[in-house]
Amino acid sequence: MPTIDQVIDALRPVEDPELRRSIVDLGMLRDVRVNDDGQVAVVVALTVAGCPLRQEITNRVTGAVNALAGVAGVLVTA
């Protein structure tokens, strides 16, 4: 099971598709929780309401977190 710090490190390379900067560096990562069963919940604040790239950001976050050992599932709230 990954730690919160490992999840955050895995998300550093994930970029906002429009701004081309890390969602971590931009302060878009609002919350990370890891349950005992390996489920990871991530809350991402979008740059604009109704962001047309919401699904792309969700896919990038999900892919980055799923690559970590011990992750049983990922729930992204954007």
C-alpha cells in the first residue's frame, strides 16, 4: 500500500493540459487519502468551473496513481 507522500510524488509529473505545469506545483491537488485496503482517493481542484479537460486530468491522475505498487483502486474527484 502506498503512502500519501508516494502518491503525491507520483502525481508531480501529471500536468494540467492547458497550463503544461504540474498539478502539484499549481496547487491543484487538494487532498489525498489512502485506505487500509489500498484504495486511493484524490481531490483535484480544476482551474475553471466546467473545465473541458476534466476527463483528461482524471485519466492522467488515475494512471499515475494506479502505477504505484499496492494500489487496489483510484477515485478521483475533480
